[in-house]
Amino acid sequence: MREALRMVLTLLVVCTLAGVALAGVNGVTAPIIAEMEERALQEGLAEVLPGAERFAEVPADELAGAGDPVQAAWRGLDAAGQPAGVVVKAAPSGYGGPIVMLVGVEPGGTLHQMKILSASGETPGLGSKATERSFLDQFLGLSPSIGLVKNQAPSGNEIQAVTGATISSQAVLDGVNAALDAARHLQNVR
């Protein structure tokens, strides 16, 4: 009995020390991680809407009717303070989880550039191809509503799905269409 009590107390002390150490490490690294994420976001905003000098985050109440995959949006302003477009952050559900993306939309409503921030759940070598530049570049210059075709050449306002990754391709397309719709709404509401 005495031996069991000693083992339990030893285990309790080790677990407590480990918990305190982990909390200390988290306290030190959390601000660093948050700063790195903010820097990556600012770089992403500038990348997908390079004509903007600064970005103003859109209040959540203006995004209320944007739909599920839309998470946030920013209005881009050029050096003269004129609208340079809108950047929308969307996270549609892919094959293995959310595909988080930034979509830069020009004032006319066409897609200028897009960037995938994360898609860690997509199958490497298959679904992950829907996050590669060769697939994403199909969206450039298009406006809503974009369609998806399989096993045939796209025409008009369509893109070609990645062979064997229809779910991932559709998820990216859903995110882009939701972002374009949200941007169109935000450009009309000033």
C-alpha cells in the first residue's frame, strides 16, 4: 500500500511539473506565434491585392449574410485612399478538412489573385494538387459564378478539376465563388 501511494504521489508531482512547464512554454511562444500569423496574413493580403497600400478589416456585421466558408474580409485602399478591391478569407471544407484561402477581388468583381494559407488535410500528391499554382491560376480574371468541369476543356467561366481530386477542386471552387459573392456585396455596400 505504501509503495502504491509513493508511486501515485511521484506521478502526481511529475505531471504537475510537466503541466507547469508546458504552460510556461505556451506563455512564451503564444505571442510569437500570433505575431508570425499576423505578419503572414499581411503578406498574403498584399500578395493577392498588390494595388492596395493598406487594408481595412470589414466589420463582422457586414459579413453576416456572406455564407459559411467566408470568415473575414478586408477592403483594400490605394495610395490615394481609393478602393483597390476586396480580399476575402474563406475556409471551405475539403476532403480532409478546411482549405483556408485568401481571394483578392478587383473593383470590377473579377478575381485578381488567390493564395492558399493552409490545406493540411488534403491527400498529398492528389488533393493537394488543388492548392498548387497550376490549378489556382485557372481562376485569375474570372468572375462569379464559376463552374467546374471534369474530363473536358473548360470554356467561358469554367475551370478544369484536378483529376482524382474532385472534392478538393470543388471545395476550392466553392470558397472562390463564396469569396467573389461576398466581395461583390461589399463593393456595393460602402
